[in-house]
Amino acid sequence: PPMTLPIILNPALIEATSPVPLLATPRPTDPIPTSEVN
């Protein structure tokens, strides 16, 4: 079975499997992304 389905359905899985948390990834457009998350 394709392993992409559970990853897409579970955002938490993406953060757990990815080396860098999606929310913590620095964005070029956002000078301080952490302030928006917090």
C-alpha cells in the first residue's frame, strides 16, 4: 500500500518524519515565523 496516504492524512506524521518541523521552518516572507506560531 502507498505510504503517502497516511502521511498526507496525518499532518503530525509529516512533522515527526521530517527532519525539520513544518511550523519551525523559516520562511523567506516571514522574518519571525516563531512569533506567529507562538
